[in-house]
Amino acid sequence: MKTLLASSALTKVVALGLITLFAGLPLARIAGLIDERGASRQHAAQELAVRHAGPQVVSGPLLVIPYVERWTEEQLGEGGQVKARVPRTRSQVHLVFPERSDLRGELGAQQRYLGIFNVLFYDLKGRFRGRFPAFDPAALPRSEKGSTLEVQDPVLALAVSDLRGLQGAPVLTLAGAAGRWLPRVPGVPQESWLARGIHAPLPAAALQAFQQRQPLDFDLALTLVGQERLSIVPLADENTARLRSNWPHPSFGGEFLAARRTVDANGFEAEWAVSSLVSSARAQLLQGARPERGAPPQAGEAIDSFDVSLIEPLNVYALSDRAVKYGLLFVALVLMAAFMFELFARLRLHPVQYGLVALSISLFFLLLLALSEKIAFGLAYAAAAAASTLLLVVYFSAVLQGWRRGLGLGAFVGVLYAVLFGLLSSEDNALLLGSLLLFGLLGVLMVGTRRVDWYALSARAPAAASG
């Protein structure tokens, strides 16, 4: 009875199930290691952002008009009589947004390294062209009735989230005259988001046109370095942009997606057209420019923008993490195949042998992670799969007592690795392909064993032993 129990197919299946579950322990540790390495890569990106430049958010250009409001405040004494008249002043700024703003630029992709980790950066060579509307001083808001306003010279402002990314001073032309940038100018409140940008006083020709209430044409060319993501805040009445890049893997985000885009192996080209009628960027910046309203909007959190990011389609840590999620399934399928050989070839495999096979499958994922940090993911996957398959062929040839059997089982494992790579390469169809794979394998197993007498297989070994 004990011999029968020990050799029964049911008992072996239960043992294989336990071995598969125990294989989840090293797989879980490998998954944790992948998370740690991914976090280290993210830390490297943050380090490079501190040392060089981070993701960029560009707001502007726009006109900042400083002005001083003056009024007299009456102080009443006893009986309601005017005791004194005290002069009061308040410094304010008024923002003038462009009628139209058009950006044309090219994003050149470049990779920077910190240790073994690489992070994508871009080099934007862009040019803003547009026009500011004629300005009427009567449009300046007053906080007190009867006050007088002293309008100071306006300033053109360009806000960039990380000024270290500017490569040289942008080339500015206003009303046909060259502008000169200054890090700080009088009248711009230093406690607002405007202080984080660069500023240019209006040249004489532009100032004269402004005072004569004429529109101001602007032309601004800049070179800007940033990390992975570029965000443009649409502040004009009509905002258009066209960006080209030699990087073939863009990701479009923000509140406004590209109206037209073309992506191929040579890069991408995208166009945007955003109206102020559908954007709250102006109101958000106005709110952020007033210190009493709280902190200014932070990039990517509370301000409308249209974004483009340069992404790595083969992020080795994301792909390794996705691969290890199929680990238990791989272990179960390989053990099932070995069990079929054991039953039909009338062999007897020890649970220790099954455990070694499960461990070798688990180590494939560790080898994949280690190699993918040094070489391209496709080559790393091929090398790890080839090493794992070769090891199993050599081992199964001895265990199953024949090279043909070892090669047959090795071919099955190789097909599984090839299918897994297909699942990793086709993220959009991964669920469908995975479901078809499981259904197909289960179908092959059920059809192949539909006439098997499992009771006879279970009793075969003890019968032979008693004879």
C-alpha cells in the first residue's frame, strides 16, 4: 500500500504542485531585486537632474507690466470728522499674453550615464514667433476707487522650470529690435513664479511702439536641454507648435494631445493647435503669480500644458519585471512536460530532480536581469534563454536516458522562451497572446492524454516491482 501511494500519479502531481509553489520564493526575491535596481535607476535620473537639468516646462513669452497704484486713505476721528489723510501705495503687476504664439523646434535625443544607468535627455533648438496685442493702460485693474496709476516700463518674461538647461542666452527680437536678457529686473515680484525665469526690458523701438498702443511682434530663439519630458504652457490666444525629433519613441501627454503626428523609424514629427478658449493655463498662472493665493502651480501638477516625452521602449527593468511575472507559469509548464516524459517513457524522476529543474528556470530571470544591464535587452534575453535551454538539454538527456528526449524537452523550453519574448515585445496584445498560449497548451495536454488510463499508470510501477 505504501509503495502504491508513493508511486501514484496523483501523489507525484501533488508533489510537483508543491515544488512549483516553492519556486515562487526565489522568483519573489528576484522580483524584489528588479524593483531595487529600477529604484536605483530612478535615483540616477534624479541625480542627473540635480547635476544637469530636469524635465522642462516652458511658460511664455509674456509681457509683465509693473505699476504703482496710489490713493489717499482718510482716518476719521471722534464725531466722524476726517482726522488725517494718509497716502497709500501698492505695487502690482499686470500680465499681457500674446495674441498668437508659434513654436518650431527640433529635439535631439542624447543619453547620459551615471554608473551603469543611462537616462535620456534632449536638446531643444526652438523658435517662438508671435505678437502681443496693443495695450490700453485703462485695462489695468485698480484695487481702490479714485486711485491713480503709475505705469512702469514693461518687461518680457520667459519662465523655464530649470534655468540650468538654457544653453547660452536666447536670441530675442521685439518690434524689429534686439532685446537683452537680465536675470532680475525692477518691478517683477521676486516671490512669484515670474522670478524663476529670465527677463528682457523692452528695447527703445519696442517701448515706443508699446507706448503708442501698437502691437508688438516677437521672435525668440533658444537652445534648451532637459530630461525626457518637455512641456509647453499655452498662454496665447492661439497657440501652435511643431516639433521634430530623431528619436522614434515619443510619448504624448498633458491636457492637449498632438493634433497631427507622424512616427517612424527615423523619428517623429508632431503638431499642436491650442486655443485659450479651451485652456485654463492663464488663470492658473495668474493665481500662482499672487503670493497671497498660495504656492504657484508646480510643473505637471496644476497647470495646463501639452507635453512630449522621449521614452525607452525597452526599459530593461520594466521588461524584466513583466517577464518574472510569468515565472511560476514557466516552471509549471516545464515540470508538466517532464512529468509527461516520465509517465509515457516509464521512467521515475525524483522530486529533487524536479526541484533542480525549477531552480534552473528561476535563475533564467536573474541571469536576464544581470545581462540586460550590460548589453541590449534582446541580446541579453537570447543569451540567458540559450544558456538555460542548453543546461536543461544536457540535464534531461541524462535524466530521461536519451539525447532525443533531452533535445525534445529542450525544444519545448526554447519555444516557451520564444513565446515569452513575443509577449514582452507586444505589450498591447500580451493578455490575448498569453491567454491563447495557455489555452493551446492545455488543449494539447488534454487531447494528448484523452485516452490515458491514469489508474493503470499509477499501478504500473508497483506491479513491476512485485514481479
